Amino acid sequence: MPLLDSVLLNTRSSQPFRKFPNELLLLLPIVPGRATFRNLGRYMMYVEKTFRRWFRRQVN
């Protein structure tokens, strides 16, 4: 996802912060049903609590 990479590289963010949205956007079209944190945790290497933490963060 070149557009997402170019946007995230221009921000002062850590490598995990740049990696998470990229993986999330690749996973969303694949997940069946609603995209809840619990459901995403079933199909991704992150657990539900990790999703809650990342979505709580504010982004400039």
C-alpha cells in the first residue's frame, strides 16, 4: 500500500505504529461478518486488547 506507507513515513511514529494500520487494512476485506475487535483478533496475530489500545491512540 504505497499511499499509506508514504503518509505514515511522513509522521513521527514508531515502526510498530506504521506496521499495525498496514496489516489491519489488508485484513479487513478478508474477515467474515462484522469487524469487531474480538472478531479481528481471531484472524490476526494481535489480541482484542491490542486493538483497543491502538484504536484509543490519537494520531496527528
